[in-house]
Amino acid sequence: MFEDTNELLQKIPLGEDSFLEFKEVEIKGNRVANPNAESMAGECIAFANAYGGVILLGVQDSGAIIGIPPDQLAIVQQWIENICQNNCDPPLTPIITKILLPDANGNPVPVIKVEISKSIFAHATSGGLWYHRVGSSKQKLAPQALARLLQQRGQGYIFEEKTILQASFDDLDAELYKKYHELRQLGPIDESLLPLSDIFVNLKIAGREEGKILPTVAGLLMFGKAPQKYLPNAVIDCAFYAGALPDSNRLINATQCIGTIAEQIARAAEFVKRYLELPAQKNETGRDEFPQYSLRAVHEAIVNAVAHRDYFITGSSIRLWMFNDRLELTSPGRLPNTVTIATLYAGAIPFRRNQLLVGFLKEHMSPITMRAFMESRGEGVLLILRESEKISGRKPLYEEVGESVRLTIYGRENPNRN
């Protein structure tokens, strides 16, 4: 980040931002007197808990480059190394480099550049404070935001296993579970040996809370009678526009897919099937069809969106928008932990957010494909890329947009359109 000094010199006059922090260092004797260690640790972990960034030691808040006396560089470097190791929990391993930048008179002065990467862990200061970077400053993480960060980075409680206190055991559809059990050919359920409530607890479909057996988030999503009663944003919002932009004047149809995740996937896939173009051209023996999308790839994309979205995020649903030239599928939640856009394209997914839901989808048959919703081989993204590019000639685009992941699948051009 800012490896080019010229790029850094262009950024400094613009001031601090989400990726750049300035710190003037005051040294007394053989130690750094200001800033204090706890405050500096907060700056470091704020970047690590967000998207990474650079701290320039020897630059005032105004952006004035004052530098660090050469004979005190070792003191400052040792100070920041100790903070990252002893005042950050877990410790940070930044890249620390000494560079020369021009002061107000154009004279080169030493500055210490501390580069902190986005971490795979959630970090706190040794004083027990949690921060993240928002704009040009560190801010304390509110309890809900902290819970989300811990969940995203695999350190906190698992949200899909959380019990829904407002719900009851009767909100789970026992018959739906029994049908699923039969499809897996596990034999009959003998409730005289083990009550269904205990089976649900063992499978984390339900949990025990203050003497009651209550559905979990995953339990409602898989076997709930009306999941949206308690999880109103756990839906897929579908829309079809007669154009290339989300213009309400050209909105042909909008529908919300509700129910269990299996029902949502099936309804969303049917929505796409209803509105995709299927042009054809005559040949000597009949006709050739040119579908706009690979339905197999679209189905896989919907399954992935449902399986991997962040259900902890409230006020946001999965969005499936169809346009005349593309399909956009937006899933709430940034990529979790070590997953990056690059690992998506490589087909290597080392961390999955909702293990229970993924396991269920691997064992449950889709009424669309008549195969398991998710294959065990972990080739879903590669299938989406391969099948879609074969149809349109363009590779689908994955991108992080705010707190969501958006997949764009491009449609085949209609061969009959002039």
C-alpha cells in the first residue's frame, strides 16, 4: 500500500482518510512520550480490524512533514514494534520501513512508515478496547458491530447457531424435517428412543435456553414454518427491468422469495427462468436455441448467495436483479476471514460462514436440478465462471460493494437482434 513514494507525497496534502494516518512523535530522553502506547495500539488495531492502512510517524495531523531525528529512529522503531507485539491482542506484525520525505523547506527528513494489513483476526488493545477505522479516525466498535467482526473472522459465537428467543419449538416443521430425513435414507425416526426435540438440539436445529427448546437461526431457515416471521430479511428480492438500469419506470416485475432456504432458491430460479431470453434460429433439422444464461450456473449462484450471506446483517436482503444484458446477484456481508476475490476466482474457499446451512444444502435435493443443492467438491464458483463464460463469452464479475458481495453474470447477445 502506497509503495511508491511519489504516490504517498500526492496523498499527504489531501489529509488522513480510511487508509492513511499521521502521527507526530515526541521523544523525551530515550523513550517516546507522545502518543501513549494504548492510543497508538488503538490506531494500529483499527486498521487491522478494517481494511488495512498506513501510519506515518513523523507527520503532523495537518500533513506537515517534520520527520524524526536520525539518532532517534531506532527508539521509535523499537517503540512501535513493542506496541504491536505487547499492546495489541492478538499481536500485529506490521511492515515497518524508514523513508525520506521532503519537509516544508524541501529538505529530506526521515519518516517511519508502518503498514498494517487487514487481519484474519479481530484485535483489541491490551486495555480491552476494540476499534475499527471509519474515515479518518479510529472508532470504538459497538457491541453489534463487534459481534459481526468476531463472527466474520471466526472468533465469536456462530450466528446461525443462535437461538431465536421470540420463537418456540412449534415454529419448526417436524414433518418437513422427517421428509428430509427420509430423502437421506436414514431410516425411520423412533421418537420413543430419542424425542424429536433432542434430535433437533443434537443437530443444532434447536437449542436449549432457560429450560426451553427454541429454534436456531439455521433451524428456522431450514425447517421453519414461517422463517420470515422472525428473520424478515432472510429473503431474496427479485426484480426484472426492461433495460440496462434499475429504472422504476421500466420495472416489469418484482417479487420476494420467502420460505425456507430451499423454497427461496427454487422460487428465485423459477423467476430467472421466466424472464430469460430464449431466442432460436432454424437449421436443416429443426432449430438451435440460444439461452441468455446458463440456468445451471444461475442456480448455483443463488445457492451460494443463500448459503454464504451474512444473516447477522439486519435490514438487507439478497437482491437478484435482471436487466436486458446481465443478471446481478447481491448478497449481504463482505467476504469472510481469509476469502478474497482472488480465491473466489481460483475456486478455493478456505472459510465458510454458515457451516450448518452448507451441510444441509449438500444433503438436500433441489427440485430444479434434481441433485444436491451444493456439491461436495467445492467447484460451485468454477462452475458459475465456466458455464456463464461459455454462454456469453464474458467471465462473470465478483466484487465487494460496501458491506455486500455482488456477482454479475453477463447474458448472451440475442442473435436475432439487429
